Amino acid sequence: MTDIAIIGAGTAGLTAAIYARRAGMETIIFEAEAYGGQIINTPEIENYPGLMNISGYEFASRLYEQATSLGAKLEFDRIIAIEEKEDSSFCLKGTYGTSIDCKAVIIATGAKSRPMDIEGEEQLVGKGISYCATCDGAFYKGKTVAVFGGGNTAVEDAIYLADICEKVYIVHRRNEFRAEKSLTDTLFTKDNVVRMTPYIVSALKSDKRLTGIEVTNTADGSVKYIELDGLFVAIGQIPGNEEFKNLITLKEGYVAAGEDCLTDHKGIFTAGDCRSKKVRQLTTAAADGATAALAACEYLRLN
Ligand code: NAP
């Protein structure tokens, strides 16, 4: 039986694996997509202490190497159930047939891009709509695009796209941006960036591919049409922990836990963006990973 099973190989999950392995625990990490989590989409990390000029992809690769070189195993499967057994250990079930017994679980599932929920959105993904500027930005070289959102992700995306595209609209529902001031200051030095506030994207226009968006002013209701080649959606994240609510309490979809990373179920811990918390940063994800792993190690020593 594995000592600690970690669900999610983002910054929190991989950090937890490093700490669990250093404490000598047999550790397995399950990842549904690619290791690294959301940070792989960040072109350049500027706010992780001690690291300058590193891309999100390189950061994630180094974390992965560190965790696996210490002996953590990584398997690809989407964990869809945690079942508790009579002896208080757990069995994790995955969509590709995983069935693994473990003594403690760390949920580090992160969060996913929030969709706009506008008619036609799903059909236009990959045909003009993207949720990842660093993945898809190169397809829009010399073209006109918009970024929807006002947080760090949206503003970072718009900065990145401004260097590739001819014109970048940034559409945000309020006049004030949620993003850090240093990022908005950089964005608005770019000549090819057009600020559209306070607006939301209210409709999509297409002819096999996206051809434009309709935007609605949130203050006066007036409507404008913008011709576009691409729309990058960055309106925040949504967690995905519904499968686990048989055993743990969720708060607005996030795993309810404090800074100690303890859930309300013995033997189940949580770390990173999937946890109910105020600050979701790379630094806090790493901190959570360490806290959750050390708490799990203590639990295993005492039980
Ligand atoms: P976020 O900070 O939650 O921002 C989401 C943005 O989308 C907000 O501006 C929000 O508007 C807007 N929004 C939300 N729902 C909307 C809707 N239904 N319609 C229209 N607009 C909507 O999300 P994020 O930018 O993806 O960042 C997630 C977390 O990762 C944050 O904690 C962020 O600081 C962190 N992050 C950090 C870095 C970095 O440190 N370099 C980079 C990327 C992300 P309002 O402002 O009006 O609520």
C-alpha cells in the first residue's frame, strides 16, 4: 500500500511530493493532463523569490525532475473517486482503470479556465477561441485579437500577444483591473493595445471560425462590434473537486481547509489553488505543498 497519493502534479502537488519523499514516504502522484499545472502557460515568472527569467514550462520541468529524482512516481489518470476503507485507508479510482490503495491523500487538483458560457463558445475552441495565449498565441502572428478578463492572467496574456499580434483589445467588465499594477503599467505602454472597459463579451460572430465579437458596456448597456481573428478568454478559474465531496466539505467548489491544509476528513489533505484561500500564487501553492505533505507525514507517524 502506498503511503501518500497526491492528486494533481501542479506546483502544489509536485512540492508535496518532494517533501513526502524527503520524509521517506512512498509517494505516487496522479495527473489527468500534463504535469506542471497552470504555470506552464506563463511565459515568464517574475514573482517567485530567487528565480528570475524562468518560463513557467522550465519551472514545471525542474519541479518534476526534482520530485521524480527523489523517487516520487507519476502516473497519468484522472482520479474520479476517493473511497474510504474499513481500516481508514483509502482507495483511489481513476477513469483509465486506476485502483490504488493508500494511507493518506493530498488533493492538489488546481483549477481550470472559466468558460464565458456564450452561445457558440464550445464549437469555436481551436477555431478562434483559446484559453491559453502562450500555447496558441503564435497562430495569431500579425493578426487582431482580444483578451477577455482583468486579472493577472489576462494582462500577462495581453502583454505577450501585443509583441506578436498587430492589435490587441483587452476587454474587462470594470474600469479598474484586478491585475497587479506593474503588469497593467507594462500593458498600457504598448501602442497596439486597445482598452475596452467596462465591457463584457456578449456574443460571438463566426463563419466556420470566429470573425468577431459583440461587446456590451456594463455601465450604459451600449453595444459595439469588433472584428477579430482570435479571442483569448482569461476570466478566472473554476475548481473541480465535486467527485470528492462524499468525504470532504467544499466551499464554493474549493476544498474547505485553512492554512494548515487539513480537510475535515482525517487522512485527507489539500494544497494549492483547489483549496479555499485568498491568495492563489505560485509561492502559496508551493507553501501549501510543503504544509500538506508535512501534515500527512505526521498523520502517518501517529496512526
Ligand atoms: P482572477 O485573478 O480571478 O481574475 C479573473 C478576472 O476575470 C477578473 O478581472 C474578473 O473580473 C474577471 N471575470 C471573472 N468572471 C467573469 C465573468 N463571468 N465575466 C467577465 N469577467 C469575469 O483570475 P486569473 O487572472 O486567472 O488568476 C488566477 C490566480 O492566479 C490569481 O490569484 C492570480 O493572481 C494568479 N496568477 C498570478 C500570476 C503571477 O503572479 N504572475 C499570473 C497569473 C495568475 P473582476 O476583477 O471584476 O472580478
